[in-house]
Amino acid sequence: MLVNSPHPVLACAAAIEVALGEVAEVDPEFMRTSEKADALLALARLETQLAALRLKVMATSDDVAADAGARDVAAWLAHESRGAPAACRAEQHLAAALDSRWTRLGTAVTEGVVNLAQARVIARALDELPTGLDPELLVQAEDHLVEAAAEYRPDQLRVLGRRILDVIAPEIGEAEEAKQLQREEERAWETTSLTLTRRGDGTTRLTGVLPDAAATRLATYLDAFASPRQHASAMPQHRARGQAFLALLEHLDPAKLPAHGGDATTVMVTINHDALTRDLATAGLVGTDDKITASEARRLACTAQIIPVVLGGKSEILDLGRTRRLFSRAQHKAMRLRDKQCRAENCTIPASWCEAHHWNPWSRGGKTNLTDGILLCSHHHRRAHDPHYSTERIPHGAIRFTAGRN
């Protein structure tokens, strides 16, 4: 080899750069369909092989980082190439794995038969195999996943990787899967969190991390509340679930919740008697600085588990709740048998998903009896208390909503 001749890796890089320059101005639009298909597959394979070569160099480049005073080669490469540090670090980890631990996988990537996305999934699955496993089983696992890459996408390989012991060693696979699931459940419990952040505009941002099982259960509950609502089909799922979450909270029975502050968890709303009968008025939530509209207080008083505290002119308590303010279970059953569905015009939400509403408002002395009780779905129950709508009974007992007060 001549003294001044470049290293084969650098010569390869230079040749690729020249070849790319030669086709940079070529318009692929005039390629035949079969040529385009061949080109796409060939370039994808070459891209993988080129990335594999970069990883091989990266695995042996600690000296590059040392000469530059960088923490490691990933940090050096991120700085010099203006790349994302996290992506460069992930490549460094993969390079080390392919170079020292999973050499069969490394060879497959070099040959272009396993792409980088597949390689990351396979390497992680192999790394997560239990310590102390028979080395022969490790070889079998690596070979099986490399062969499977010819047929499966990365997401499918991830599933296969988690159950690889069931394939190569069924006698220990179930026990190891149980151990892995236990570790995941423990981590999920330890990292579970829920934060409520006031946004200052009347809304609160709810952010949380839940175990998968709990999240699935919550989604099931929310979808159960949202699925029968006709109006929900016209809105995104996240909005439908958000409104379903509000309905879920309103249907919780405080009597079945743990003791809180020396009493069963209860929400108390205070409102002036005169304000209770007006549309543009506010009510306060006891123990907080929060306020709600009078119309919302009236709606909650129909069915939610709250205690309305009605105050007189000197803030004396005129009414701390009211006997039989809420419809009983028997009355609910009777209304379901009578109404069959939401009583709003053209609404077909089944009665089992509806809420009881006082046709003669509770705030104006309405009685909690079957004559004054009607069933409305959550959407129309809110509308019944919305000051922007008027209501009227039409033939056959249906309720018609009209935008704008009469």
C-alpha cells in the first residue's frame, strides 16, 4: 500500500460522494416503474450498509473523543455534525452492542438485510434477556430474531422479542415473562404521577403517567360514557373523552369514597337565593376560591352529589340541601321505563345513559317527583341549564331546545 493512499473506509466515502454527485441532477421522474422500485430497495439497503459502516467506525473511536477532550464520541459527533445529542448517543450504544455483544446482528446490518430500526429493537430485546442465561440460548435468540427480521417490522419484532424465550425455551419462558412483567408493574407504580396545573383561564391542565392496566381501565370507563352520545361522533376523541371524564366525576358516589377531613368527601356550593334564580350570577365552591355560574349550580343540583347551601341577604343559611332533592333509584327506574331514551327532540340516547332533570327547576321550588322529572342525556342536560337556550314541550312530551331566550 502506498504511503499516501487513503484508508479503504475513506476511499469508500470519497467514491460514494463522487457517485452521489454524478446523479444529483438526474431527474428520476423518467425512470420506468420497475427501475424506481429497484432503486428504492437498493438505496434503502445501501443506506443501512452505510450506517453500519459508520457504527463500526464509531465503536472504535474513543481516541477521537479523547483527542478532542469530548466526553465520548457521541458528544463529539453531535457537536461536529450538528446532530441531535440523544440520537448520537443511541447510535453509540447500538454501535457498542453490534461490535462486542451481538456480532451476528452486526453482520446482518452490514449486509443490509436488517435495517437500523430493526437492529435497535433486536439489540434491546437481547439486552433484556435474564442474566445467567445459557450462552447457547443467547445464540439461538439472536439467530431467531435476525431471521425474523426478513418478515417482520420493528413493532412486530418488539413483540416477538419480548416472548423470545417462549420460542427457544418454553420451559423457562413463562416464568421469565412473569418476572419481566412484575418489574414493569413495579416501575409503573413507582413512576405513577398526576398533576393539576391551573392555567388561569378557567381550566386546569391534568397531566399524568399511569400503569398500562389502569390507563386501559380508565379509557374503558370514559369510552363507556362517551360511546352512546350522538354529539360525540362530531368531535375528536380527546374532547369526547374529556367530557366523559367530567360525567364520570359527577356520577361518583361520595358516600363510597374514603373519609376526607373528618367526613365523607362532599362538595358544597354556596349561592345567594336571589342569584340562584338569575342566569348571570355566580356560586362559590366551599373551601376554595373557585366559582361557577348559577346555571351550572342549578344543573349540578339536579343530579350530582353536591350540597347546595342557599344564603339569604345577610349570608344566613336558608336551605342546606333539601329533603329528596335528588331523584331516588326507584324514581330513576320508573323514568327509564317511561321515557325509554333522552326526552330531547330527535335524541335517541338510551335512558340508561341519561340524567334526571327537574322540569320545574329545583331552584324555583320544583318538586322531586315523577311528574316534574324527565330524562336528558348529559349533552342536553347541560343545554337545559344553558341560559342561551330556551326549552318547550312539544307533542308526545319531547323537549325542544331553541337558541336564544324567548
